[in-house]
Amino acid sequence: MKIINTFVIVKDSLYSVQYETEMLNEFAKCFELWNDPIYLRAFFEQHKEDLEHKFWNDITIEDAIIKTREDAQLFEEELLYIAETGKTERLETLSTLFEPLSKGYIYGKFEKDKAKGIKRHSWLRMYAIRIEANLFVVCGGAIKLTQTMNNRDHLILELYKLEFTRNHLQDEGNKHLEFVEIN
């Protein structure tokens, strides 16, 4: 795995890496997939057993697609709004949306964090490395239907991307990264 670029999502606040195997940066990729009904149908069919867990109240695949698309829209709007607002407001920063990946464990600088979608019982997750209170680098995202990340391949990949990006940022230092602005 190799990071080929880091994109500006909200200047001085929210950035996203792009891996060499991907056509889009991770922020854009997540929201594109979460809004794609064909991708979502295939995903929920593949993970139908997880979706049928009693926690999700026997939601149908069709309803899961609708829920995901609605939540993705709200989630993206909230992330962008807070990223911008957090540049001047100290009470509402990206740190109010993102939390440490593991409860009770603080990593210090370059903390591995997650943000959850907006709707109640959201399965949307955005994963990022925290540089400062309102400075995050998105390194992935997923639909998380299980209690832990350790038993599904797509979630294990997200754990790997978090660690890989964290190591990359520690090695390179965020001052040395070249950020590409998206217009």
C-alpha cells in the first residue's frame, strides 16, 4: 500500500489520503460508495447475515440502502460544516465528531479516530488520524454492521489503513505533506 496524495477537503481542517490502488481520495470514495445503490445492494447482500442481526431490527436490504444514502448525505454535510466551523469555534471542532478508535485508549499525537454517521444506530464510519483538535486526515471509511472490527475483512482493511496512514504521517510529518486542493 502506498499513499500517492493528500487532498484538501476543508483547508486547514480536513484532509484525505488517496492510495495508489484507488481512483479517488478516501473521503470522496466513501461518500460515492455510500450513495451508490448498486454498490450498497451488493454490500448488503454479501453481509445479509450481519444485517439480519436483531440489533438492526430485521431491516430489509431496500430500507438499508435508503437509510445509508440518507445518513451519508447528513454525515457529509455535518463533517464539512464542523470542519469549517471548527476553525473559529473552539466548542465545536472535528474532535466533537471524531472519537478515539478504542474506548479508554488515547494515542496522543496522530491518534486513530472514528466518526459515526448522524442517524441513530448508524453503521457508517469515517476513520481518520487526529493531528490537532480540528485537523484530521481521513484514511478510510466503512459500513460497520458488527460489534467489532476484527472479524470482517473490509473492517480489518480499515484498521490496516489507519495504522499505515498513522505511520506515514509520523514518518513524513504533516509539515512535509503536499496537499492538493480539490476544486
